[in-house]
Amino acid sequence: MKLTTVSSLDEIAEADWNALVDSDNPFIQYDFLHALEKHDCLDPWGWQSNHIAVYQDDTLVGASPAYIKTNSYGEFVFDWAWADAYQRNNIDYYPKLVIAVPFTPAYGKRLLTRNGSDEASIRELLIRGTGAIAEKQNLSSAHWLFCTKYEQAELANANMLLRSDIQFHWHNNHYENFDHFLSCLNSKKRKNIRQERNKVLNAGIKVSLIPGDELNEEQWHTLYDFYRITFMKKSGTPTLSLEFFQAMRHRLLAIMAHHENRTVAGAICFTGDNTLYGRHWGCYQNYHSLHFEVCYYAGIQYCIEHNLQRFEPGAQGEHKLARGFMPTRTYSAHWIQHEGFREAIGQHLNHEANAIDDYYQQLMASQPYRCE
């Protein structure tokens, strides 16, 4: 087997890449990653494609989506303190290597393998090869972000530093409808959700869910405006282009809120075979509880009606717990070239892991579902 790197997915056939990936996760598929490259979402913001590929003869049997980074924006596994410590010691932290999906805090496979191949050997080669590539290219570190729990265990066996965090995901427990879902919550949480939904309804706001393939030109520009507004309100930068979202229309679901014949808010979601992913939200005007309706409740109802098994509404947000989303661990692994910093970061991560464990137990003790 031969391991190499490619600077663009144009160098790999779409069918060959997709033969390695799970169809439920839209973010790891060729069209999503290629659209990021094609529609100017990467290079202007410090992401340089450096994908790792494994070939057996002329067949692609393994790969990892990888990028050389000159900053830590758009990763959602925060290492700013590490970069600051490097800088204070006059050592370069950037560039580094990130094995991840840009701007996307959704877990999924990072060690991609073709079914029927020697998958264990390919994953081992991807892990070893990534470290060798980072050394050869004089990169400070390599980071597998939002990998699977199984992959993290394999990375641990290769002596990578481990890290975890908490997100909040909703799981479909064979719910027949939204009221059935509510009936499984404790009375306080059930009452609160009903009140929030009624506030939106009583304000005369109507919510519509529109597949990306059905959006007209005006709706596309309005939806993109909502995406941009949220970043501008927070002094951030909207890194994804309208053309990127339109290229992904077949996986996109728009949730739009209308008041007095005007669209006032919207959310961008992506759909997998069994999972709904909430990604971006924006509004022209604030309405009581509208964010919860558009970003959470409409998505839960969509999952129930379309028999999707999971709803991942995005990173962070402890307030999601009271609305039926359960704490879920996310995983990453890290290779640090500098021996001294590798030891210091490892000690930091051990302390952090204890704090995350305590936090997870506290969240589980506060879960919104009725005890059976």
C-alpha cells in the first residue's frame, strides 16, 4: 500500500472517495468537501487542503480529510491556549495539520477505509502516515477532530493525546408524533416546551420547512442573509458562500419563520440518511421563543415525521438539555511534535478529562426525561 497527499479533491474521483464513507453523514462525503474547495470557503480563511490517501495498486482504499491550518478558526475543538503558550516561548504553533471537516462540529469517521479491504491495516497506516507527513512538512502538530469513539481508541493505541467534550443530541425513541415525545418528558419540561411553542403560534408566526431543491432565488438570498447576520452580530466572519450552500441543495433543509407576510428568521440544516444536522440560524427581529421553535422543535418534529433517528443541533448549548437533547460525548486525538509541550498538554488534558467527566455526570443527573 502507498500513502500520499493530494492538494485538492479534484485529484480523486468522486465515486472512489464515496466508496470509503458512510452515506448517513453528509459532511464527510465528496460533494460537501469538494464544494468547500470549489466555492472559496477554505483558502481565504486559513484552510489548505492536504488530504491523505492510501492506494493499493491503483485503487483508493483509505483516506483522511486533512488540512494545513494557519489559525484555529472553524474547528470547534479549542486550542487557542496551546497556540498562546507556543508563542510565549517563541515557538511556532502554526502551521498545523487538522484531520476534520471545516466549520463543522459533527462527529464522523476520520480514518476512511474501503469495505472488503484490510481495514485495520489501512487505519494503522493512516495514523502512522499522518504523523510522518506532519514531521516532513514541518508542522507542529496533527489533530483528529470529532472522530468516532472507536477511532479515538485506535489513536490512543498509537500514543496520541486524547480529548473529549460534550454536545447535546436528540434521539428518536420510536416517537409517533411530537406529543408522544412530550409525554416522555417530566412535567416541568413538557409544560415549558408547550408554552414556548404557543408563544410563537400566538404571535402569528408560521414556520415552514423547505428542502433546498425547492427554494426559489429570493428564498436562497434571504436564507443566506440570515446566515451572514448572525456572524456580523457577533463580530465574526461568514466563511461559507451562497454558492456553496446552493451546491449542497440536495442535502439542505431550510426552516423559515414568517410573520405578517414577511420572512423573519431561518435556519439551515443538513440531512443524512438517519440524522438531521442543525447548522446555522439568523433573524431580522427577535420574537419570544422563536429560536427554540426554528432551531429545535421544528427539527425534532421533522425527525419524527421522517423517521430520522438523531438530531444534532450544533455545538455547545446547555439550554438544549431542557428541550430533550441529551449530553453526548465528542472525541478528538492529538499528535504534538514538541516533546516538552506534548508532556505539558498531556497533563492539561488529564485534568480537563476529569472536569468533563464530572460535568457529564451532572448533566445526566438533570436529564429531562421521566424515570421509568
